[in-house]
Amino acid sequence: FMEAEAYVEAARAFERAGDREHQARALRAGGRNEEAARVLIEAGHHEAAAEALLEAECWEEAGEAFITAEVHDRAADAFRRAGNHARAGDALRALGRSEDAARAYEQAGSWVQAAEAHEEAGLLAPAAEARLRAGQELEAAGLLRRAGQHDRAAELFARADAPVEAGICLVMREDFDRARAAFEDAGRFDLAWATHCMRRSEFDTAAAVYIQGGAPDAAGLALGRLGLASAAEAVARRDWAAVASALREQGNPTLATVEGYALLHQGRWAEAWPRLRRAGEVRLARAIRDQDWNAVAARLAASHHRDLARAARQQAGEG
């Protein structure tokens, strides 16, 4: 006891002298680790403060001090010892250890963060499960579609009252009758017609109508059925430059629609409109040629191309 009091007196002397470093050392030597940590934090020595807090078994506070010091691995350990798995997940995520972070978030029941971390790790199916646990069916369905689990994705989209998305998943499953019914129920008779064309092996028409209707995944399937594997793969990864390049030499006027939209997605408006006119999209082609961007945006929005419509409105603003 006497020795501890001597260290405390020494700490007070160092405080009066403005020597924070030796004040903290004296406090720690006297077993006053929490007080030492406060002194160290005030002095900006967060990692040393964290060490003092660990000795005091103040795990949560130690974790926060390690976070401030950007020592995230030790922060994660401290938060785990405190039972704060969500903050441990934050620390692990900061380290780029997304899969470990996801597991920590799951332990905490932080399902949205768990989903985000799984997605960062490229684990789409576990991310979808976490979204479901968070009550986010639409997001879960989108992840399952990206993971290639089209049947389950279709079920979730239908349950979440998203029949068009459900229909696209059914197309990818090549369940064309159910897909067509889903599109008809949604009033999307253009996509229903494209799906009818798939049944009749009119794949070029199907690809054109799907791309016009904002269903690129289904268009990619149709292109694959035409034997245009490179174009289909490029659509799947949304590499529109590769899509346009793969279709440029085809000489098929129907596929000029797909090429035209691929050019639109790249912002290559001047190159797109001749292809679209050739494919029969005369009004859209004329509006682009005349740089009537409000008309372009209206036509694209009406055909469910929200991103392209937004890009056209930006062109109007720049003009």
C-alpha cells in the first residue's frame, strides 16, 4: 500500500510539472491503470492507453483506444473479450478480413452488416441468407440471382411482389411458361413476347426485345442460344464495350438493337443512334440524333432503362 501511495504522489508531482508520460508511468506502477489511460488519451497516446486499459480489464474501452490508434487486430481481440462482437466485426472489416468480420456480425445478430461483409468477401449465398435474417427479401433475392440460384431467387422475388424480377429468374431457369405468365401478370407484355420468342427459338428477336425492356440477363441467355458466347458472357458482367464489339460484325439487323443499347450504356450516343434506327427504333434514334435529351430520357424511362434515362437527363443539363 505504501509503495502504491508513493507512486501516486510521484504521479501528482509529474502532473504539476506537466510531464504526462511519466505521470502515466507512475500511475500504472501504482496500479492506477484506468487513470493512466485517461492521461495517455489526453496526451494522444492511444495505443499505450489501450495497453493500460487491458491491464485494468476494461476490454471495451481498450478496443476503442486501439481503434483510434488504428491497431485493428488488437481492437478486435479486445472487443471479443468484451463480448461486443459487432465492434469486433468493425475492426476486422477495417483490416480487410471481411469473412471473419461477417462471422463476428452474425454472432452479434447484426445481419445487415454481416450481409455487407459476406458480399465484400464475394460470398453471395451467405450474404443472401443474412439479408433474409434482416428481413430484406428483395436484396436477398438479388444476391441469390447473382449467385446463380435463380429458382430460389424467383420464389423470393414473387413473395416480395416483384413479378418482373421473378420472371427474369424463371427465364434464366428456362422455365419459359411460368416466366411468361409472371410477365403477363405484371403487364409487361413486351417481355412476355420475348419469352414466347425464346420458346420458338427466335433468339435474335428475344435478345432485342429483352434488351429494349431492360432485361439484360435474359438477353444474354438469348445471345448464348445464338452461339454468341462472348457476347453473352460480356452481358453477364455488364462489359458493354465487349458486347458492342462482339456484335459489330454480325450483320444481323435485329441484333443491332442490342449493340445500340450497349453503346448507350457506354455513353456513346452518336454511335448508338444509327444502330437503333437500323433496328427500327426510329423515334429514339431521331431524338438522340437531334440531341433532344428530354425526349430521349422520357423514351428510355418508359422502357424501364432508369440508368440510361438519368444519363440522358445529365446530357440535357450539360447542354
